[in-house]
Amino acid sequence: MKSLLTLSALALLLTACTNTTSDASIRRQLVGVWKLDSPPGKVIEDRADGTVVVKINGVETARGKWLVSNGNFIGEPAEGSIETNKVLSISQDKAVLLSIDGETQLTFHRR
């Protein structure tokens, strides 16, 4: 009986520690206007229709498509230019992505 309780407690603990966020959930949360911490003045708008618009100091500099696949934000802000960044965390007001280089964290705040 004691081992059954231990096993049940371990199963509950492992379930609580597992955080699987679906691509659909990440996608819903990413829709909106985001300001990148660096460089200043850069704003990215992820639209629900899969369009991404990039502006710097209010001037549109790129327009393309975006999607989420396997926990990665994949954007094509310019024809032939594809960027893939791993979504590390996302909340109502903040998103943290890991750049393709595997070292640089990109922090965005909802506008």
C-alpha cells in the first residue's frame, strides 16, 4: 500500500512538472503588437491571419508570414528570409524567444 501511495505521489509530481503548451495556444497568445527590447523602436505585429508586419520608429520595414510549429515561432518577414526562434515562455504581456543561434534571448513586451 505504501509503494502505491508513493507511486501515485510521484505520478502527480511528474504531471505537475510537465508543461506542454500547444502550438495553437502559443499562436493565440502571440497575436498582437509586440515591442522588442533591443533595438529600440522596433515593433512587430503578429496578425491572426498569419501576417507579420515589422515597423521601426513607426515606418513599415517588412511584411510577411508567420506560424508556430513544434514550439518555434517561424517568421518570413521578407521574401526568402526565414527566421526560426524557440518560444521559451509567453504570458499576457511578455514573450521570451531563443534565437536560432541558441544563445541569444529575445524579449518582447506587448504594446
